[in-house]
Amino acid sequence: MKPEYRLQTGDICMVKCDPSVGNEFTGIRPAVVVQSAKTIRKEGGVVTVAIMTSYKGKKWNHDLLVQKSGHNGLWHDSLVKVEYLYSFDRSRFLRKIGGMEDEWIEKIKEYLKAHFDL
């Protein structure tokens, strides 16, 4: 990813998950930035994301099914695995493919409030 690009909340990027261990997601896959833009600029090198997958066979209660669109750049309808939050170094971000629509960002925020009991 170009170093001058500033990541924003809701950006969907291809991230490199490997090396991974145990039940962590592997390979290169889309992820949505869930960290606030303000803290991304402050914190520097690490950015928090929710992993996405096109495999819908294991949809859990909190997973969000997002339809592919020109805006989000997804190749397939995909699940946002909101319970799978990762903080990755910027070097794992390969490229931005799109942005999450506002309605989905709000649903992710609602889940995060419940997840962290805020």
C-alpha cells in the first residue's frame, strides 16, 4: 500500500494474515478498518480491522453479510467476522479495494459497543 495513503474507518483493504497460528485466519483476504481515523493517525504503525470472508458456511450470530458492490470493491458477497478483530502492522496492508457503506459501519460500531460492553 502506498505509504502516503491514510487509512480511514470503513476502508476495505487486502491484508496479509500470515504467519498465523491456531484458529486465526490465513492468507491474503479483505478486512474492514474498524479503528477511528483519529487514533490511526496518532498510533502510527498498527491498525485494527475486522476480517472478512466469502465463505458463508459458518455464519455466526454477529457476522454481517455484506453484498458486493462497486463502492466496497468486494468480489463476492462476504461476511464481516466482527468477532475476529486484529491489529496489524501497516506493512500487512497490501492495497485498498473499496469502502464500507455507512449503514454497515454503523452496524459494526453497534457490535463493537456490545463486544466491549461500552
